[in-house]
Amino acid sequence: MRKILFIILLLFILSACSKDNLLTLSLDEETLYLYVDKEIQLSTKYNMQNVFWETSDETIADVTSAGLVTPKTIGTVTFFAYNQSANLVLKLTGIVLIKEEISIVGQQGVVIGENISLTANVIPNSLNQSVIWESLDETIATVLPSGVVTGVSCGLARILATSTDNPELVGEIEILVYDESLSNVDDEIDIDITLVDKNLDLTQENNFLEPIIKKAYNSVIGISNYQYNNYGIATIFSESSGVIYKRIAILKDGNIVTDETMLEHDDIRTFRYYVVTNRHVITDADVIKVFYNQEVEITAELIEYDDKVDLAVLKFDSPLYFETATFADSDQVLTGEFCFSIGSSYGYSFYNSVTLGLVSYSNRYVSTDLNNDGYSDWDSQYIQHSSPINEGSSGGALVNLKGEVIGINSTKISDVSVDNMGFAIPSNLVLSIVALLEEGIRPQRAILGITVVSVKDILMNPERYSDPSEYNYTLPDGITYGMVVFEVNEGVALTSGVLELDIILEFNGVQTNFSYELRSEISKFMLGSGDTAELKVYRDSSIVTLTIVF
């Protein structure tokens, strides 16, 4: 039970990545890794009204009685929670860290011939704030010693800010330089597409990755979650990411053009865009806006979300022309291939950051407790990868070396003993789900309604399962795989004739060695669809084929 809760906590961390500054933890004897000036809200399994907090060292980290922690300086501190009777109910160890870094703030887009101003903040603030500015692509954009950037030609320029005291302390920002016609928000649209696909030349040693990244880069946008405060004002709650996967053109006469011939029309009234992001990114949002290029924010509408797979679909209208992503066949993704993550790492101050990694495992299943009853009831399918994803990266793209999206980043495992374990929902699964969500259909997945134990578990622990006080069960001779049914409850298995002590050998043509294989196959079927699947079970020394109707 404790192990399951710990896994849930780890997988929940990136869900909290879409929150701004507050993180809630609730497990006993956890070690917290804190950062100076980044507040954290502590909580317990007890009602907060009946618990008050104290700190062992206010000089390192202060804590209010309600559990709001303000880290002050590097060090180790202990937090104590007491109930009304002054009994200790929880003790947490906090290690306060600080990471020297340079944060660059400013617009990430500029029109050719115009200027924008960038500001570099050296963290912590006690360090010398003086930096040296440099453009790595002066044919695209130049930068003055004051941080003023001038657009020269269309493209993506990398601007660096280096500490004058420490040459190894460098901040970086990417600036999109575009033609002025791309910023015309007019009823009469003059589309000038300058960022188009180009033939990828892998022979260039220094910059062959640039066109690959650019192919997907402009389809990744920001997603702003606004929530009403006590005064009825919508304030921003989180800044995350999303991927534009579909574009249609709405003509002035109301007709709709869905193919690339839309660009040949001169009577376009607006474009309509469809965006896929994570469900947790838009949770509890009162207003949703999409964010682009540090200067464009457009109200979006939530169409629908999936309550099991962490996906949601939004739509928005704009006369601006945005790129759409190209999705790859995720079944062809191989462990060990290169991949990139694109997303607003740590919010819009780092809008559309790009990180590089490898596919660590191409088809990973992670068990999740969706109803918080202490039992895993869903197995989420992911591409596990080592491309770093951070707070705000949720909903961003995982991209292959062809510039194609192979997954939507959803979660990561955050722990001091874990490094770069990110998880992306595979593109094939994404596309199958967004096809429903786009139509306003929330997937209603079937459940078999059975309790099973894998044959492999029984073979590894025969004494436990043969114990009369527990299962009192012995496997039939010759059975080496499958799932033994110990209980049949309400569900499609009951109506299809599944019996207790049946051994499920195959479902939908897939051999079932583990519970996640069975649950993942079931998840492909929707209730009420009328689809059928074959279930092969071992019963009374023979194999019986049952037909399940969903």
C-alpha cells in the first residue's frame, strides 16, 4: 500500500508542474528539496484546521502555522506538524538548495527591422547582475550590450547572456524573427508563410538539428489556465504547453476549407485551430488562453477531455497563421533513438525551450490509482524518455529526428535518486483519442469487472496461493501464463460468461502475461460501441472462446 502511494506521489509531481508556486505533499517521513524564495504549501492527511506547523530553524526556512514554507537560505531544516493536543503527527526534512542561473525575460519574437529589449536576471540576486550579450546568429538577429535585439532576417536566433563574473554561467533565449505580414490581425489576411518545411540536410555538422526542431517548434504553443479569485477577477494559475494538430480556414461566406488549398483563397475570414494538451493543464480553469511568441494571447475553448488518459482538446479562432504539427507512427519508435522535448519549461519566461534526449523505453505501462482507493485501476501507456521536461512542459511535444511528434509529454518522476525519467503519451494513442474529444465525446471505456492474479505471480509464490487461509488454489498442470480469475463482479465479463477460476490466456488476440497487458487491451474498446473481442480462457482442462460485446 505504501509503495503504491509513493509511486502515485512521484507521478503526481509533474501534474503539479502546471501550478505556479505551490506544491502539496502528504506522506510521512518525506525529504523535501526546496529552493530559496520558492514557496511550498505543506499539508497532511489531517484536516488543516486541526494541524499547526513549526520549523526547526527560521533562518533557513520559515513556515506559517498553516504550513506555507518560505525557504530563505541554503541548509537543512525540519518541519513539525502538531494536532490540537500538541501531539506530533508529521515530521518532514527540508533541504534548501539554490542553483545559480541566468533568467532572460522579454518577448521571444521580433519583426524584421524592429527592436525588442531583453533583461537578464542573475539568480540569486546577491550575485553581480552584469552580463555580456551575444547573438549566435547575427544574420538573423543582432544584440547590443544593453540587451536590445534587432531582427535582421526570418529565422530563429539564439541570444546568450553570460555573467561577467563567471563565464560558465550562461542564460539562453531563442528569438523568432518574422516578416511583418505574419503579425497582421486584419479581416483582410495577407499570409506570408516564411517558416515552411525544408529538406533536412544531415550533412551539416553544426546546424543539422536546427531545421528538424523548427519543423515542430512553431506548432507548440503556451496554454494559460486562468481561475477567478475571491473578487471575481480571472488571474493566471498556471502556464503550460500544447500542440496545434489541426487547422481549418473559415471563408467570409461561412464555408470551410480543410486541406492545404486553403492558402490559395483570398477571402479567408479566420483560421480555426485544434490543440491537444494534458487534462491536468486545464483542470479547474475558468478561462483558457493560448499563448504564442511572448506577445499573442487568444481565448480558447475546451471541447472535451479524457478522464483516464491525460489528454484534452481545445480550439481557438485567429486570423494569424500558425503551423500544425506532423505526427509520426509511434508504433515505429525504437528504444535508443534521439528525441526532443519542446515546451514552456518553468512557464513563459522559458517559452518553448528545447531539450535533447533518448527514448529510454518505447512502450512503458505505468499503473495508476484513478479513484484513490489504494488499488491500481488503470495502466497508462507511455514512451519513456530522457529528454528533460520541467514545470510548464506538460502538454508539449516529444519529437523525433524527422521533426515529427511521437508523443505528448505528460509526466515525469521527480526524486533525488531519479534523473530525467520523462513520460509522453504515444502519438498513435493521442490521435485515436483526440478524434473523439474533437467531436465532444468523452471516452467511456469498458471494464471486465473481474479480480485476477497473474499465473507468473502464482508460479513464483505457490505456497501463498495454495494456503487454505488465503487463496487455496493450485495451478493446473501445464499452465505457464495467463490471468486467473478469482472474482467476477458487474461488468462485461459477467455478461459474456466468464467464471471464477477461469484462466484468461488471450484477449483480442494478445497473450496476457501481466495485468497491464489485459487492461491496456480493454482500454481500446468503448462502451456502447458494439465492438466485439474474443476472450480465450482455460476451463476444465480445455480452452473456451468467449465473445465480449462492448
